[in-house]
Amino acid sequence: MRIKIKEQPNNQIKITLKNETDKNLIFSAIATIVFFIACFAIYLIEQFNYSDIEILQKADNYYLNDQYFRAVKYYNRALKLNPNLNSDIYRDYGISLAKLKDYDLAIKYLKKYQNSDINNTEALYNLANAIYLRAKQNSDKQGFIEAADYLESSITLNKEMEKSYILMGRCYFEAGMYNEARAVYSRAALVQSFSKAVFYNLIGYTFAENGEYNKAIDYYIMSVNSDPSYIYAYLNLGDMYSLLNERQPALDNYKKVIDLTDDFIAPYIKIGELYMRNKEYYEAIQWLSQALKVNPEHADAAYMLAIAYQNTSRQKDMVEYLKKAARLGSDEAVYKLRELGITL
């Protein structure tokens, strides 16, 4: 800071304070603004100097690395520059849009791709999947049926396209058309190259969802008989017996899953739930503790373990696992802690 003294005509002295840094700040600000403008100009020049092929290469790279937002941006630019690019761009652009839940636009481009090769079963499947996802978002029964029609076309072209059977059954299932879903899964079970266990299990699931637990059990048993290593059928059998209050068969099937694989948390939690339901809290603690050894980040297991500790008067352990569950995202644990006057 500089002091400036100036004598006035009336013999008075005027003193002014002048800050020398003011000019420096102004110049610095101007230089910064110029720098950013230059960087932005370079960015624009680079962007608009890319050819349509270079832009498409960038889009494909983002797509292959699951960076769908960026992929969509570059596919859109590539198509604006050259609408006559290889039709594969419609597929990748459409799939990227579907990943971002822009289903209407995804369907538009997937239809373009499918129309470019009407006998392409993958094109039919991708289109059907986008229509299915939109229908699921909107609870649109007609949308599910439309998707199923495309999948039927894909199966007509390729009777061994397993995922088309699975998704078509799912379409009918979501539409509440359980008989149609079972018919699709039954057809698939007859295909020699497919796993019967998978499709018997899916048929069982349609009965379970409709409250027909004994029929579901019949198909789950058919599933494990066709493949004794298929863990999901054992797990579903356990669920059916649990719903029918047949505790021992439920436990046996859950333990069968554990015998087949020791890194699957679901059977440990389900056994813990069975013991919790019967107020056998010490046994529940044992199984839920095992569950958290399989997956220490499971919020529901941590919360149930906290409640089991509460019912065995182990308050310190209860609070520890409530806090753990809350940190892992359990709303129930957060509410419980608030009731106890405890904050994280």
C-alpha cells in the first residue's frame, strides 16, 4: 500500500491511500479469463474437427467400457454427421439408451437395427428387452405382450436361443399370464441343449407367485432331480416348506445349499429367519453371525443379528450391529437407533 500526499491550493494537505495490488489483481483476473477462453476454444476446435469415424470410435470405446452416458453423446454426434453409418451403431446406441432408461428412444433405434436385418435373432432379443423394460417401468401389460411377440419371432428363427425363452416367460409372468409363462418354460424344458433344472425351477416360481405352494414344490423337486447341484431349486424348496410351516424340510433344503456352496449368504439368513420366527434367538445368532462371515456388508443380516442380541439382553452387541446395519443402509436400523436415543 502506498501513501500519496498532495498540497491543495488552500494550503491544505490531501492524503490518499493507494493499493498497488489493485492493478495486479485486475491483470491476474483478465489473464485467467483469457486462459479459460483459450482452453474452451481449443476444446471446441478439437471436438468439431473430429471426423464421424473418429467420433464413432470414441463412442464405441465408451460403450465397451460401460460408460453409457458418454457413449450416447458420441453416437448421437456421429449420426448427426453421417446418418448412413453402419447399422451396428443403431444397436449399440439403442442398448446404451436402454441402460440409461431412455426406453422410447432406445426402442426407436433398436427397431431401426432390427429392420436392417429382419432375420437377426439378437436384434429381435435386444428390441424385445427394451420393450419389456419400458413395460415394467410403466406396468404396461400390452407392452409385455408386444415384447413376447418379438421373442417368439426370435425363437422361430433360432429354437436354441435360451435367453429368449427366459425373457418371454418373464414377460408373461409380469403380465400376470402364468399359464402362458408355464407354456413357454415347458417348451424350453424339451430342448435337449437346455438345463431342465432351470426351466422346472421357473415353472415352480410361477406357481409359488400364485400361492400354489404344493404345485411349486412338485416342480422344484423335478428341478433338483434333473440336476442335484442346482442350488436355487433347493433354496426355493426351503422357502415353500417355510411358508407351509414345515420347518424341518425347510432347514434341510437350506442346509443342502450350504453343503453345495459355502459362499452364498441366502441360506444362512433364511435359517436365521426361521429361528427368529420361533424366538430361538441363540440359534439365530449363530446362523446370522455365519451369514456376516460370508458377506460382512449385508445390511439385513446385521439388523436381524442386532434384534436377536436385543432379545438375549446383549444390549452392547445390539447397538454395535444396529450401527453397522445403519451404516450399510438399513432404514430399520436408523429408526431403531433413534428410538433408543442413539445417533451415529
